[in-house]
Amino acid sequence: MRSIAGTIGQGLRSHLSEVSKYPALFALAAVAVLAATPMAHAESKNAPLPYGLSARNAPEPYLRMPHLAGGKIPLLLSQTGAFSDTPNLVPGGGLIPYDIAVPFWSDGAAKSRWVAVPNAKIKYSPTGDWVFPRGTVFVKTFELPAAAASPAVKRRLETRLLVCDGAGGVYGVVYKWRPDNRDADLLGTSQTEEIPITTGKGELRKQTWYYPSRRDCLACHNANTSGVLGVKARQMNRAFTYPSGVTDNELRAWNHAGLLTPRVNDGELAKVPTLAAADDATRSVQDRARSYLDVNCAQCHRPGGTVAYFDARYETPLEKQELIDGPVLIDQGIDRPRVISPHDIWRSIIFMRVNTVDDIKMPPIARETIDQAGVELLQDWITSLPGRPVLDPPTMSPQGGTFSGPVEISLTEREPGADIRYTLDGSVPGPGDMRYEAPIQLTGPTVLRARAYKDGFTRSITAQEVFIIGN
């Protein structure tokens, strides 16, 4: 005679079997279970949740790529072994699809990711970088939304392969897709292309896309970062819907498939630090901003990386990151600059570098546009930090440039009652310099600088424009 528990267990298994006939319904049900925590640990003793990877199908090491960067690299993406059906992006046998919690900003491109892990183990860390076995190949395809009114319409641009080579390092290659999407060609060097985009108003604009060189890949993917950037515990501790229709925590699925060593206790996944997406309102603005910096800056800004004082890695405690009030090496001509100046976006050098596409932009490679959502997130965090209100720099109209004759310049300041002081010789204006009261008449070449003051506020940074007038 069966126990009541056995009867219930059989009933639940029968119910799951029926639901699994409808993958979308099954996925919704699974997501509802996963919603309370990033891990899929809510298992009953009688009916454990299904795993995203029920078994491991290890591909050949390196697929069809050479063991070292100096080897013969396939000229076509279809020759690499990454896809069994290249035009339709059907991955080759044994490739595992995955996604990450917070993606690197890539000029608004959508990314599809797969990894081919040979018959060996990934050295797992709950906080630091993972070490992947030699012969592992990461595959990532970039597609850019081509019409604002139809986000599903995308232009396929490139597929990048990152290979964990036979010498313990990595190398990367880029394949540029042909216009008909039948195949992609190996690039020998970097390229830039203007991609047509249809705006919401039906107008055509051009967006610059940068195809990185193999040398560019190594600027971030190197020994200082263990070669691999995005695939780590704090990025993978999230729900993902697998091709089977099963939604599972990626760490739980990879652990069950035997990919990780040491093995992970499913019950411990809730304790694994996880990055916060920019729009995740359940996490603090500080967590979200630090997650953003971890993904977009920590590949360089870490011990042993670029010459700088701060450490952008999320696993480094905030008080040790040298972010808030941290000193800077290059002041960008700003008075009293800091890596992050509390409550002051104008003196926060990180904010300045993220909010530009000029030479000082950060990240410096493969970014041609500004991540407006990322800029807004950093601004929200910086202005949430305690500090005095800060005056914006005065604006000048018209802006600097070349003029055939005398020109009249107006200065404005957003804060009512602020006092604008200016100079015409390029010196930094102080509270004792000329007060702006009426438009300024310029009749010859001038370096105009202005700064705003008001009691109870931090003075503005200096605004500057250069005017070339006459011959």
C-alpha cells in the first residue's frame, strides 16, 4: 500500500509531465518558483525541480580551431565547428547556451552566447575569476536592432570566438557576417562600419560599429583576468531558460552536469554574491552601480591592471575600492577631482569618462555610443551620496568656434541667484573676477572661462570655450 507522500509525489510528477507538453507554460511556472531567489533550490523531498542540463555532452577540445593563436584559423565561421547550421545559429553538438546577469555595454547590441567545454572541469570560485580547461571555446554573436519601431528586427554583425589555448592563455577572433547572413568571414584586423538605423520617426541615421582586432581582444582578455571575463559566479547565479524549456539557475545546472570543481552545494547558492542589473529595483542603487562598474571597468581597473588607484571589482569591499573620494592620476583639468566625488557628478572622473565618446571614454575599446541607462544609474548613485549641492557649470551661447566678425556671448546658470564670474585671458575665474551681468562682446581671439558661485553650494567647475574672431 503506497504512502500518502508517495501518492502526492506521483501526482506532482504526473502534473509536471502534462505541463511540460507546453514549454511556455512550463517556463512561466518555473520562473514563478525561481522568482524569490536567484537559485533554484526550492525542492521538495519527493519532487526536485528539473535541471536545465540533464546530462553533459562534451564537445571536442578547441572545436575546429587551432590550439594556439599562431595556427591556421578557419576563414569562415561555418568551418569553426561552432554551429551545425550557421545561417540559423544552431549551435554545434555539446555547446551550452548561457546568459549573464549584467552584460558589458556594446552599443545597444543584443548578444547570443554559447560555450564549448571539453571533457574537463572548470575551476569554480564563488567570488573570483573561474579557470577554464584548455580547449574551451566561447561563442558570442552580436546583432543590432535596426528599427526603433520593430526591436525584433536586427542586423547581424559579428560572431566572436574566444579560445582557451594550449599554452594556458586565450586568443580571440572575429567573424563579420555577410549581408545575406549565410556565413561570416574572418577579419584580419579591426574595422569600422556605419550601420543604417531607422528611428522611431521613420528617419534614417547611421550608427558606427567597431569590429575589434585580435590584439584588441587581448587588451581585456589576458592573464591578469584569467582570460575569461563574463562567466563567473556573480554573473551566472541567475535563472535561464534552456532549449528544453526548463528554467533553472545556471550555477545549479552547470553543477549538476559536472562542469564545476569543486562541486557546489545547491543550498549555498543563495549566499553567492550576484550582480544587480541596472533596472533591478529590488537592489540598492549602490549595488547596481557597483555591478555596472564591475562589468564595464574591472577588466582593466584591478590590481595589476591599468595604472590607476581604484579597483572596480565587485568582490572588493566598497571601502577598499578607492572609488568614493578616491584620488585620480589624470585630473582632466577639473579642480578637486575624484574617482567618484560624493554628490558631485562634475568632479567624478568615472562619470565623465562613461558619459563621453571622446578620447577619454571608458571602456576605451569597442564603444562608439554612450550607454544612457548606465550614465543615469551612475548619476543616481553619485547624487545619492551625502554632500553639499553642487552648481552646474555655466553654459555659453553661442559655443566657441570661428567667427568672421565680433560676437556676443551670453552666460546662463541653472541655479537661480547664482553668481557667474568670468575671465577673458584663459585664467581660472575666482570670486573676485568680473561678474556676468550682460552679454559679453568679443572682438578678437578669446579664451572665455566662467564659474558659478552661491552660498551653501559647492562652486561649479570651470566652463571654457575658445573663440576665433576675424582673420
